[in-house]
Amino acid sequence: MAVRPLLLLAVAVAVVGCAPVDETATTAAPTTSTACTKEQLSLLTPGKLTIGTDKPAFEPWFKDDDPGNGQGFESAVAFAVAGELGFDRSEVQWSTVKFDAAFAPGDKEFDFDINQVSITPERAEAVDFSKGYYTVKQAVVVSEKGKFAGAKSLAELKDAKIGVQVGTTSFNAVRDVIKPADDPDVFNDQIDVVTALKNDQVDAVVVDLPTAFYVTAAQVENSKIVGQFSSTGGTPEEFGLVMEKGSALKPCVDKAVDALKTKGELAKIEQQWLGSAAGAPELR
């Protein structure tokens, strides 16, 4: 009879050991939703979202050279992403960042940068990119009175003297897709590319399509878009938000971009600011 209490104790221990765990008593790992609340984000300046872009900031990406006014495609996208992350307009601050400095290796003075930076494997070795927020094509702009104004194919541009900005996918597109007989004239800044066309230093310039519409509408009189073309052989070229390599913010920014796509907000912003871009003929 003396062993019975011991047996009862063993059974009791076994029952407790097999009982379901009370999950409310444990500390749950942060969910994606929790980790992406404003208070949880790792930011350059606590409580502020710092967004970088170049200056001057050109239309149709920004309006009146003022990224902070919410006007222009990329300004609108930046504030939409900020809203998804929980920031209102007063909690967003802008930092001036040269185009090629945005995706150079090293520490960054922004939480993310938005400046028509195409996602490429080479750039992704030095920085992190968000999911793409815009699928872009390249465009060829010429003088209406120039000898290439009637070009209807890439082959007809082989002998053109082409201007392009250094370090851009437009430069790669000229070199790899158009393959002109002579190397393109390379300029440090986009405004220098436009000036070269205006002053007849080049026969044509290659820029992304929405920029081409602005060039012809507001920057170079008597210019025209002869056509658009893809700068890649298959995978679409996309613009991405740039972040420091290893940024803890990337999953949350990706989530914000996905949410804006799902809700149709990115499509609405694109239609509002870049809607005319569908009109250029395709060059093959």
C-alpha cells in the first residue's frame, strides 16, 4: 500500500507533461505587422522618415523642383509608402542625394532613396532595393528637323550621335541594344544631356520614357520622341526604392509597396502623373 501515493504522483506528473501549452503565457515573436509599426522601425532619425533624391528634381517625377510638395509621380509614391509605414506628411524629411551616390557602397544619409534608380544585379551588390514600383522603358528623343526624326527602328539609329547620362540604364541600353557605330557622348547630369540636344551637340538622347515626354513638352523646343524600347532582353526594367545594404527597413518597405499595388494606388498615381507615356511607338 505504501507505493500507491508514488504511483499517483507519477501519473499526475505525466498528465501535466502532456497538457497543452498555454500560448498566452509565452512571449510571441513579433509578427510582420508588429515589426512594421512606426515605433518598431529602425530609422536614421527617430520618429522621422528620411527620403533621399537628387536636385534638381525633374518633372514628371517631381513638380516645381520640390520633392516635399507631394506632386509628381515619385513624390506621390514616396508619400504613399510613408503613409503605409505610418508616417504623416509632417514626419517625412527629404535629403539631397546625387543619383550615382544613392547606389554606391557605404553608409547612407536616408532611410530610402527614390530617384528613378533601376534595379540591377550589379547595384544590388552594394545596396538593397525594394520591390519594383514602376516598370520603365527607354525612349529616343531627337530634333524634329534632324536627320533621324523619321527613324522607325533601332537599326536606323546606328549612325546617330547619341547623348546619355553616365551610370544610368539608359547608357547601358544605348550600348547593348542600339549599339551605335560610335560610342555615345556621356554627360554627368541629365540636364547636360538635354542641353546637348538643345544645342545640336548630339543627334539624339536616350532617357526613360516619362522623362522623354517632359523633355519634348517643356525642355527642348521642336523635339520629338521617335519611339520607346526595352533596355533588357527579357526581364522588365523596374525602378526600386534604394536602401543601405542590410537595411532592417527593407521587409517593411516591400510590404508597403505590395500593399499599394494590391489596393491599386500605384496604378492611380502612375495614371495621374505618367498617363501620356503610352503614346510613343515601339522601336524594334
